[in-house]
Amino acid sequence: MFASLRSPRAVAPHTRTLRSSPTARRLYATTVTDLSALPQCGSKLHGFTLQRTKHVPALELSALHFRHDKTGADYLHVARDDKNNVFSIGFKTNPPDATGVPHILEHVTLCGSEKYPVRDPFFKLMPRSLQNFMNAMTSQDHTTYPFATTNSQDFKNLMSVYLDATLHPLLKRSDFVQEGWRIGPENPKTADEQSVKDLVFKGVVYNEMKGQVSDATYLFYIRFFEQIIP
């Protein structure tokens, strides 16, 4: 599932002059989200076919649902008068159990890809990008990788990294060992190799979740969902 919210300046540059007053601003926003000015159902664009459209007045936006002709991937485009350019790619990741496999996979996916075979490309991007939001999130049954930026070239650069990271990840065993669950000595420098009592659970995802589930609000949220959806 792909989703994006693009700044209308890239779609309708001729309307930039309509932004000098509140009345003109409303007119500008209307032209950006007017369904009659956007592609119609059945239209084919870049290998996608438009399935349906919907205007949402309360959010001042129009949504266009496309489907990729070859793969069947869904793409949701949001047209809105917003300076932010937002993109997210998401995958259905139904967990087989409670061991956190989708969350571990989310982390390992961001540890280098075919086009960008560097360790932690996202941490290297943060100081070099104009992004105002960049993250990845694992929910109950899906994983998403969103970002936002107000710069159009930065948007293209980040999308290139995101798509290659999620569609062509390296998934190295060493990254699984670091990000996932593992057992090791509490202090590798001083631990007795023969002492089993010094062994503890470790891993980036394990430590992250240990800190999160210690929060009472989050724990209530998890227990609530376990009761609603066993």
C-alpha cells in the first residue's frame, strides 16, 4: 500500500498567484481538491488505474485510490493545499505470534538495501535531508514507513531511499542478530563464559519494547486489544 500527500504547487503552479487574500486562498484550495479537475475513474497513469475518488470537505482534501496494473498494489493519493509533501509505503504484516517478528523485520529492513548498501541509511539521511518527519512503525497487523518534507527534490530523494529499502532490503544475518532477540552476557567484558547466570536477553527491538511496555498507558492499550481481539 502506497500513500502520498503532495503539495499542490507541483500540480497546479498557475494558481500560485491566487494566494494573496483569504478569499483567494479558499478559491485556491478549492481548485486543488476539485474532483472535476483531477483524473476521473478509469484513468491510467504511470501503470496505475484510478479505481475511485472521494472529496472530504471536513479535511479540505480529495482522495484518489489507484491500483497498479501489474502487481495489484494499492496507491492512495491525497490532494490538499498543504506545503508538506508526504509519502508512506505500508505492508500487511499479520504476526504469527507475540515474539515481535514484524517489528524486528521493520528494523532489519532499514539496515541497508541493494541501491544503498550502507549501515543505517536512515540515520545518515537525517542530518542531510530537509525532512520534518521520518520514521517507521509496526502496528497490530501492518508496518508503515512514512516521511514528510516541504522540498520537492528532497521528496524524490527520500522516496528513492524508502522504496529501495522496503522493496530490496539486504536482510543480513548480522543485522537480525543486532536488532532481534538474542541471549548474551550482561557485560561481555567481565562475564565468565562458563557462567549461565550472567546470560540475559538483548537486542535493539527487545530493549525498545521493554521500555515501551513499562509505560502504564501502553500496557493498558495492549491488554485492551488482547481482550477485544484475542
